[in-house]
Amino acid sequence: MWKTRAALVGIVAAVVFLAAAEFAALFLGGAGSPLVGVGGAVIDLAPRGAKDVMVSLFGTGDKVALITLMIVLVAAISAGAGVLEWWRPPAGAVVFAIGGVLSLLAVTTRSGSGTLDGAPTVVGVAAAIIVLRTLMVRLRRWEASSSAAAVPSARAESDGPARPERRAFLVWGVATAAAAVVVGGASRLGTATMQAAVAARRAIRLPTPATAAPAVPAGASLDVSGITPVITPNDAFYRIDTALTVPSVDPATWKLRIHGAVEREVELTWDELLSLPLQEHIATMSCVSNEVGGDLIGTAKWLGYPIRELLAKAGPHASADMVLSRSVDGFTAGMPLDVLQDTGTAALLAVGMNGEPLPLEHGFPVRMVVPGLFGYVSATKWVTDLEVTRFSEAQGYWTPRGWSERGPVKLESRIDVPRAGSTVQAGTTVAVAGVAWHPHTGVEAVQVRVDDGEWQDATLAESISADTWRQWLWRWTPTKGSHRLQVRATGADGQVQTSVERTPAPNGATGWHTVTVTAD
Ligand SMILES: Nc1nc2c(c(=O)[nH]1)N[C@H]1C(S)=C(S)[C@@H](COP(=O)(O)O)O[C@H]1N2
Ligand SMILES: [Mo]
């Protein structure tokens, strides 16, 4: 009797393992799900013959059969672990730990697995062992109280439902199992939709642009080691959003709705969007939270359709001055209608980033990119809704949270090399280099000064367009000692970057990036 109960505790712990791991996987990209990882490994490892036998036995239902077999096997092992834990603690916990290590091996050695993919398994094993141990403690208390009750002098209703130790065990056991089933089931659904989105993304062939971006001129990149590349690779592009888990949007059901103060509502499906003449545009995007010298900024070649054209189809009312964009996860960004309508601004409804469909975390399948505006007021990812309205009537997500309702990107520059605190060689030529940006205006000049000396003109790399940052370089021959390097840019409009130091809130940091290095 007690053995059966201990076996059940083992099974509950196994369910908790799966549930906790699935829950953790939801936050870590889904690829770390032990269910998927171990399942995949078993399929990979199963000898050919076994697979053939499976197929001949169960036909095309071989996956279902395999999963059923795995469930039975895991249930049997965890029941055994429960009994072991009852007899000789912590033997059962050790069985779970061994299972965890095997699952960890399976998950982390799969092709394309990342460093964090083992984390869900670790979380799962920890949760399982805690549940195994705590439920076992309650089971022992119940046993102790019932053997005490077996003594004639004890309460008559010893086996009755009123016994607190028995109730405590049952309540905890059932509650834990129920919570695990609910959380685990919901998480599995979440990771499964995420993986469906990954698969949908992989299947996409982006159309060739009707208007391709001109090739990046060779002169746009300076040959300086350690300088920021002009085009930021997708996997190095900064990511900022309020989404706890990356939204999974199926392009097949994606739709954009344009409504509000318009003559006629417009709806656009994924296929309709892809059949429009798309254009490529290289643009720098920055986060308003970027500190002076910070790295919340990147440049990519975006592929999309001008939002201006879609707005023209809808026909905004003359009274409107704002477009409130909304994402599937409820995030909103409000931006000036005239910026979106301007024929000189490549405000795109983007589907591609550096020649690929948008990565999931960068807004797959569709996001907005508006050159010259900070991300929080323009770059809505997973966008599904554009409402034409007025600034006096609507607010974007960050506005009531202390950030300005309008957010043009500020003129800024950054020293990439030498790094702050590094040591350079005195008496030699040292490359002082970095990037400068004033998206949609352009950068005309960059100057560097050492220890509050005269401003020296840096060499600028060729400009891609006014919408992108520019690399710059200044050659320096340092004298021995500690030196302070500072940079400032001049915009194509003649504006000189301000020395006034402002925090990112409410509308972007300003000040000169200052780096201290030692020359030896
Ligand atoms: N749906 C959604 N879109 C969003 C955000 C968000 O929180 N949710 N953050 C914005 C902010 S603040 C920035 S800086 C950019 C960042 O885009 P990235 O993560 O692709 O670099 O996305 C914008 N789009
Ligand atoms: Mo941002």
C-alpha cells in the first residue's frame, strides 16, 4: 500500500519535471524543451531496425507509438524512483538526477542547440526533486500517524478521511499534480506555437525587392579592428521589448488592419503584403534608453512596403495627426502621421532584415521601421493594427510612463576603440574610431579631442544614406600617461552635438562619449 503511494509520488515528480521544464523553456526560446530534445534524441538514436519494426507495427502512427512507449517507460522509471526514495532516500532523488543528466546531454548535443537550452532541464530536475522529497515527508508522516493509530488506545477513526496527516498528503499531492498538468500543458502549447512560427519562418522565401537597396559602398567600412560593422548582423542586433515571451505569430493568419479616422478601412494579409512591390532600405534604429556610449543601436537592411502607400489607400481624415500602431501583445507606439506620409521618409512595414525574414524576436512576421524616430515611438514589432487618430486622443505605451510622446533620434557619436580602461602603446599610431549617427539628417563631420585639447577632425567613412550611421577614424600618437578621449559629431544640418549631459528619460540621452585610456 505504502509502496504504491510512494510510486505515485514518483510519477507526480516526473510530471512536475516536465511541467517546470516546459515552463522554463517558454522563456528561453522553446528549443530547450526536454520533451522535444529527448524525444528527438530517442528518434535519432533508435536503431534503424527498431524504427522499421515500429513503422510496420504501428504504420504511420509510429510517432504516437513512440511517444506512448516513452510515456510508459518514464512513468515506470519514476514510479520505481518513488519506491526507492521511500526505501532508501535519497536513492529516488538520485534516479531523477541521473535522468536529468541524460536529458541534459540529449538537449544540449542536438544540432543547433544554444548555451541556454540546458536550463529548462536543470529547472525541471530541481523542481522534481523538491516535490519528490516534500511529498515523501508528508507520506512518512501519514504512515507514522497510522501505525500509531494501529495501537488500540489510539483514535477509533484512525483510517477515516478526517486524519490530518493523510489529508495533508492527499491535498498536496493532488494540488501539485493538478498545477503541473495545467502549467505544463499551457507551456507546451506555448512552446509548440513558438516552434510552429519558427517552422513557418523557415519555409518563407522572401520576394526579390522591386526596389533594391544600392550595394553598400566599400568605402562605408573602415579597416579598423574593433570598430562596429556598418551593417549589424541579425544575431548581434540589440533587442528591446516588453514581451515576457516572444509572441508567436503565424503569417498565414496575420492581418494588418488600418482604421480610425480614415475614409475606408484597409485590411492586408501576409500574401497580399508579399505580392506588393517591396523596397529595401538600410536604416539605423536606436532605442531611446541607449546611454551615451551605449550599444542599444543597430543598422540593418530592411525589406518592406512603404506605410505611406497603405495610408493613402485608407485616406486619413484631415483632422488626424497621429498613427497608433499596435502589436499582437498589446504594445502600442504613436507617431506623427506626417512622418509616415512623407515621400522622403522610407517608413516601412518590414518583413525582411538583412536578407532574411524577420527573426522572431525582432517582430516576425511584420514590424515597422521608421528612420529618424526612436524605436519606442515607431518600430512596433509583431504589428497588426494601425489606428489613424490624434495626439490629443491617444497615447503610445511609453507616454504615460514618463517618456515623451514624440521621439526623434538625437545626434550622437560613440568611440568603439580604444576601449575604456584599455592600454595603448605610447609613441605609436593608435586608431581612435567609432560610429556617429543622426538618422534621417545625416552626419557631416566628427571631431575628437584629447585631454580637453583642440578638436581634431576625424576621417569619415563613406555615407550609405542620411538614414544610417557613419564610421569615423582619427589617428592618434599618444604620449605616456592617462588620457581622456572625447568625440562629437556635426549633423548634415550644421548642428553640433551638444555637451549637455542628459539621461535617456524622457526622450534620449545626450553628451559627449568620453573614454579614458592609458598609454605605456
Ligand atoms: N511589440 C513591441 N514592439 C516594440 C517594442 C515592444 O516593447 N513591443 N519595443 C520598441 C522599442 S523600445 C525598441 S527600441 C525597438 C527595438 O527593436 P529590436 O528589438 O528589433 O531592436 O522595438 C520597438 N518595438
Ligand atoms: Mo526602445
